[in-house]
Amino acid sequence: MVICGQEFEFSLMNANDLDRFEDANERMQRRSAEESEQFRRGGVRLGDHARAQARIAMDCIDEILGAGSSARLGLDENNMAPIYDVIEELGNAF
């Protein structure tokens, strides 16, 4: 699969890849909800919350596309825009 111009070992025709995608997405949703609850309770700076959410999404991308994929795509926890681009491309593929 090509994501942001780079080829990754992932196929929508491979049941194992689809299982990995589904599992990673479920973990991301759960972790994101937990992080949001901590933020809602207070004491977490907005920037720290954004970084935590970015790390959660990057972990999901690494689970789906393979370890190190986030780094290969130039993603970092300080800028959500490129992370959303990758997630959007994954979604469009489906």
C-alpha cells in the first residue's frame, strides 16, 4: 500500500493485515479516550494533551504499517497535521 508516497507492506486483501488494522484502531480509540479523560479532569496542559494524542496515533500507525513507519513518514508529536494526513490516506484506502 502506498501512503504519502511511500510503499508499505500492508494489503486490504490480506486478512492478517485487516485484523492488525482493526486491533490497532481499537487500542488507539481506547487509549485516546483514557487520555482525554485525564485531560478533562484537569492538570494537563493543552500542548501535553495534543502531544499525547499524537503519540497514540503514531503508535497506531506503527502497528498498522510496521515499526518505525511514523519516523519514516516524518511524523512527530508536535505537529498533528501530517498525522491526520496519514490517517486520512489510510481511511481513503478502505
